[in-house]
Amino acid sequence: MSDLSVELTAPNGRKYTQPTGLFINNEWMASSKGNKITSINPTDESEIASVHAAEPEDVDRAVEAARAAFKGPWRDMPSTERGDLMYKLSQLVEANKEVLATIETWDNGKPYSVALNEDLAEVSGCIKYYAGYADKIHGQVIDTSPAKLAYTIREPIGVCGQIIPWNYPLGMAAWKLGPALACGNTIVMKAAEQTPLSILFFANLIKEAGFPPGVVNILNGHGRIAGAAIAQHPGIDKVAFTGSTATGKEIMKSAATTMKNITLETGGKSPLLVFDDADLDQAVKWAHIGIMSNMGQICTATSRILVQEGVYDKFVEAFKKQVHQTSKIGDPFHDETFQGPQVTKAQYDRVLAYIEAGKSEGAELAMGGEAYKNVGNGKGFFVTPTVFTNVKSTMRVFREEVFGPFVVIVSFKDEEEALEKANDTTYGLGSAVFTKDIVKAHRLARKIEAGMVWINSSQDSDFRIPFGGVKQSGIGRELGEAGLEAYTNKKAVHVNLGTWL
Ligand code: NAI
Ligand code: MG
């Protein structure tokens, strides 16, 4: 057992017990080959802890446990009791939010105040929201004729594989656990190898809340090993994934072997449109949040800002000023920090490579564009917030997802050109429109090819409202009532009441 947890003291002085094993059947286990993943603090590049990395054999064990729980206590548990357990879990998250936010900040690099007040509020809120749905999911009677009673039953799909990313480790887990549990499914979840720690502390809360063994199983492991094993597993009925478009396509292929139900939430290059008639001050502030919060590591980040010619110069100046004043880079545990490090060296290198790409393609570097080494010991994966202007739609920096504090600003003449540029992308996740003209705003909301449109805001997501993409930004929806669709099948029952042969 000693190998399966470690006593840690976080940089903010908080002491806690960090589990390091695989959480299967409500027990901590070692991985079958003993391989480990070492978690790195992106602020100073130090090692935090090593956790067990699942092999395909370990995925098998987790799937067996999930199947047994599905056939056993979970699926047929009265739905109100299922909701009670979920509500209990949401309360335990609330009670442990400081330690969970501490781990999130330490491992991911996001500012502590954000982890605590935004991420953790979202986690407990989302689980509580779906707890309320657990006993309100029901079928319909469909009236066809007096000779027939036809009705539907909304059944859980079964054992669900859930593969989550590192940008909102606990948030993305909650988005997937909430609807899956409310509908009576069981789960094998894999966390991202870049941020393996917080979900393990969360796993103990699942046990404490009283969930039967095997309902939720949580593994760390490499994508190409444990992730691939989940995506291909014949014992898994559904895969839900958030991450890159390239990996989403891989998962779709793997899932095809056994024709699994899938939901995918993938990349984006979301446009934010600013018209001449917009409230410029508000547009600037939201546009800043839209790309610079969470170090730009947001799938819906509005990373392409399109500004009408009449206000273009004014907008660019005001935006640069806003970045300068607000994007304070620093230790994520310090209160005044707005921007921490990128999550890993790989992501840091990726952002720096896109800065080079922008320069070599002839875009104008209006601001930032450098590694930042003035935090603590001079280490860490910090990048200065970067703004490119004079960007053409053919450039890679206009077309590809960077996933960093990196934005391109482009001008447009009129509504037609704005729409053409906004939709000139293989992605279709978020979008934002700034105008005071409500008719124009709603007209654009219909014509923009995206799963979500924010009118006069950006990143204003809410767990009560559906979230997801079109085009290569994904398949299916999470959150809101729509999120339940992804975790139930509608079975049709036809009862013959009088068609006698
Ligand atoms: P990724 O998509 O490869 O990883 C996300 C998750 O998928 C992780 O849990 C990973 O272990 C798993 N995974 C990887 N390969 C797999 C496979 N073959 N089968 C099953 N699971 C697999 O993303 P990565 O490499 O961490 O980041 C690269 C880029 O992806 C980022 O720069 C960003 O552009 C994008 N990304 C988008 C996210 C979003 O919220 N939509 C989140 C994370 C990354
Ligand atoms: Mg880390």
C-alpha cells in the first residue's frame, strides 16, 4: 500500500496524501508492469510525484469491474439514490476544493484563484446539476392507435470509456462523469499524462461518497497505450473524448472496430468578430479573456480576432494596452498572477514554434513572441502573450490551433467578408460577435459555422447549456439536457393491444 500513495507538501504549504495508484473497483492498485508517469511542475520544472501508468491488462481489469458494477448494483439502483450519491460527491468536492485546486495549480500551472473559484466551482456545480437529473430521465408513450401501446425506455449505454485532456483536468472529468452517472452508466476514465494528480485525489471522494465498487474506475496512462486500449476495447460500449482533432480521428477509427458510440470534443480556431458599432471597451476586455485566460489553453479560445476596418487601429492599440495591463505573468500561486506557465515543455515549444512560423510567413509581431524567464528560479514554461497583425488567411497562424496565449488580429470590410473569414476554417467550435445591432447579431449567430456563439462576450460557458462543435471540432454535445443524449439509448417497446392475426 505504501507504494500507492505519497505525502506531499505543495508550494503553497498545503500538506496532503497524494494517491499514486490505479483506482479500480474502489481500490488502489499497482500497474501490472510497474511503469510510472512522472508529473512535472510547469512553474519550475521540478518533479512532483510519479504515478502508476496503466497497461492494456490494467484497462481489462477496470473494464471487468465496470461491467460487473453495471450488471450488478448500479444500473438498477433506484434513480433517486443514484442522484443522492452524486449530490454527496458534489458536496465532498466543495468541502475539499482547496486541496483539489492546489493540486490543479501545482500540476497544470493555472492560477490558484482560477482553479479554486472557476474550475472547482464548475466541478461541484456540474456534478450537482446532473445529480438533479438522475431521477428525471424517462421515456415517452407514443400514441399511434388504440390497437397499440408504444413506449420508449431511456437505457444507459453501458460501460463508458472517458478520455480527458490536461487543460481542465477536473472540469473535463466532471463534464463526462455527471451525465454518464446520472443515466446509470459505469465508467473507465483515463486522465491526461501531463496532469495525472488531481483526479486521483478526487477518486477517493468517489469512494467516500458511497458509490459501489466498479462504478467509476480511474486510470492514468499513456494515450497510445492505455488510451488506445480503451478506444479499442470490446468490453466498452461508448467512448467520450476531449483533446486534439488528430487524436479524435484516431479514436474514431479505433472505436469503429466494435462500432462504439462516440462523442468527441476536439480542436478549434474560433473567431471573434468586432464590428464598427460595437462597444469597443467591452470588445477589448472580452477578447482578452477569450484568448489569454487559462494561458490560451482552451478549446473554444477565440484565437482569431476579426475587426472591421473603421475601428481596426483603435482596437489593436486598446487590445495591446489591455494585454499589457492585465496579463501579469508569474507564479500561479501568487494572487496577482493572471498568466502561469504553459502546461508542459511540449506545449511551450509548440507555442514558440508558431511564433517563428508567424514571423517567417510575414505576419507582423505586434506584441510578445518570447519565452519569459523572470519567474522564480528562471525556469518554467512561460511565454509572453503574443499578438500578430497583418495576418493573411493562408498563413498557418490563421489556420492552425496554437493552444497558447497567442492571437491573430485581422481586418474585414463588411458583414459578408467577416462571415467568409470567420467560416474559412476546418473547425467549428466557439465564436463571438461584438455589435450593438441586435438584428445583425442574431443574423450572424445563424450563419456562423460553430457549435456555440457568444454575442458580446467570449468563453461564457455554463454547464446548463449544451457545448460542442461542428465540422472538425467534434461530434455530439456535452452539458445541459443535451449532454444526457450522449449517455442513453432509446429503446422502443411495441405492445400489441388488438392487431390479431
Ligand atoms: P491529445 O489529444 O493527444 O491528448 C488528449 C487525451 O487523449 C490524453 O488523455 C491522451 O493520453 C489521450 N490520447 C492520446 N493519444 C491517444 C490514442 N491514440 N488513443 C486514445 N487516447 C489517446 O492532445 P495533446 O497531445 O495533449 O495536445 C496536443 C494538442 O491538442 C494541443 O496543443 C491542443 O491543440 C489540442 N488539445 C485540445 C484540447 C481541447 O480541449 N480540445 C485539450 C488538449 C489538447
Ligand atoms: Mg504537470
